[in-house]
Amino acid sequence: MLPPLAPAGLVLPIAEIAALAREGLAERLAGLIADVDRAYAENTKRLWRASWRVWVAFCASAEPPWPVLPASVDSLRTFLQARVAAGIRRATLEGNLSTLAMVHRLTALTWPLHTIEGELMWRGIRHSLTARQSKKRGLSIEDIERMLAPLEPAVPRDARDAALIPVAYETQLRRSSVVALNLDQVRWEADGTATVLVERSKEDQEGEGRVKALSATTTRRLRQWVALAGITEGALFRSTPNSHKPDRFANRLSDRDVPRIYKRRAVAVGRRRSRRLPGTPRALGLRRIC
């Protein structure tokens, strides 16, 4: 059985890790974890929690079980070979290793991949993999126009998607940054265009902010959505449940909703599911959507 997930507010299950580490590290971990929490993005911390669960489950399932901490070159070799055999890609393996490396650093343990034995082991496994992962075909400008053409501005879900898709395209933001946008980050210009202040994103970890311009057409669609949903503050893109309650547009759209929106709209205009439709809005048709 998999160990329970760490609570959403925790970077890693600290109590569990402290119990596995040598004595006297609980206080050190408690002091470090607040700084780690502030220093890394939530998506990174989500990866750490998931990777830790995978590692603990692997160690427990081995015969005999591998020690969870510290990891050894042999346990990592067996772990990575099992993941490769299961079809896990290199990028995911690197995420798993980065998690374990962070845990070893937090607990002042030697990271096996920093030894010559570990370095050679990982290099050999990397050579057995295809470093370049297959890319999903991005949506073209023509695809986007076809997706937007049948949408009805008086229908809430259509109005939202008609604003979301071009805003994501023109700002070139990742899906997590798009759904994090608030109304007060939009400045409506006199010429019918608008600008969006992106206060923080993965590409701007220091939070200095960047200004993104929206065309007049995209601005018009965004205004239609904001007016229809009655948005006066808070989240710019929201869920559109089939309800007539006054607060039916109260919930912010999740970044996990974005791939479903794109796939639904693309399939509706003839893009086949088998073509591995891109799952996020960033750089539609220009760069890989990741």
C-alpha cells in the first residue's frame, strides 16, 4: 500500500523523513522547511511529494525491502531500471532523482549520484534512453481560429473559453500562470486593447513582473466574459457550472481544467484525439506546449 500523501501545505513529509534520518535532525529539518517552502514553486513541491511516495513504495515492495534512507547506488539502480521497464520517461526519472537528492541534502546524507559509482550508473541508464522526448503537435493559428469561430458569447462556458484561449496564446503563459490571473492585473486601454501584469511565473521566480499586451479582438472577448460572469474582482478565469445560483462563477479555474478545455474545443473542430493534442496553452503553434 502506498504511504499517505503529505498534506498540501507541506513540502515533504518531514516527520516521516526525520524518523528515517539520524538523530538530532528533526530540529534542523523544521528550521529548513519553511525556507524551502518559500523558495520553490508549488508545482515543484507537488512533484517532490509524488516522487517521495513512489520511492517509499518501491523500497517497501522490494524483497528484501530497501532502506528508504539513505539511498544506495544499488537501490537507485534497481529503482531506475524498474521505472524504465515500466515506460517512465527520462524527464520523470530526473524529477524522481531531484526529489531524492533534496531529501539527502536536507538530512545531511551523502547523495549516491555524487560518487563515481553513482555517476557512472546514472550515465549508463541515460544512454539507454532517448533523451529527446516526443513532442506534441502544437495548435496552429488556423486551428485556434476554427476553435473560436463557433463559440457563442452569450453562453458562459463559450465566452470563457473564447477569452481564455487567445489570452493564453498572446501572453505565452503556462497554464498555472493563466489560471492564476486576477482582474486587477488587467489594464483596459483607451484604444480597445489591454495589458496584463504577470506578477509571478515560473520564468520570473523573483516576482519582478512582466507586462503582456492583448490585441483589441482578444480584449473584446475578455470584456465579454468578464461582463457575462459579473466579475468585479478576484479570479479572471472561473468554472462555469450548469447552475443558476448567483455565485455559480465563484470558483477559480484549475490548471488541470485547461487541458480538458483545449482538447474539447480542438476535437469539436476536427482535431483527432489520436494526435496527442497539447495539454496547455503556452506558445500555441509556435513552441511545444508543455
